[in-house]
Amino acid sequence: MSQTTPASPHSMCPRCRSTTVVVHATSPVAHVWTVYGCTTCFYAWRSTEPEENTNPDRYPTVFKLAPADLAHFAVVPTIPPLRRT
């Protein structure tokens, strides 16, 4: 179950800088890792990844997204059902 994170180093999405970050999972051993996800751009990352993946200021510019642009992206079609042979 996802939950909203309190203010932390991971409370802003590295890719789109949105604050709609939720916790998707935590490690079975307390405080080892946490998986975060952005509900705006659907980027997900683990707390143990390098800063290039977790820090909005170090995330590669070429991969950044603006939340306002998301509405203009093409919708990927669903996979059709398998044909019966």
C-alpha cells in the first residue's frame, strides 16, 4: 500500500520535481532501503540509488519532465488479446 512521505530528502521527484511522492515499499530489515514513486510522472526509485537517480539537482537534464507537458504525451495503446489459433 502506498503512503505519502513526510518531508525528507526524497519528498520531491528527481525527474519532474513534483511533491506527489509516495512510499511503495520498504525493506524487510528496517531502514535498509525504501522504494519511492511519483504519482505525477510515475518515476520510481530506491533510497539506495546514486544521487543521479534520487536528487532533483543531479538528475540528468535530458531525462527530466515538466508536469505540464505530461498531458501532451502520446498514450501508449494497450496490448490486444492473443489470437486463438
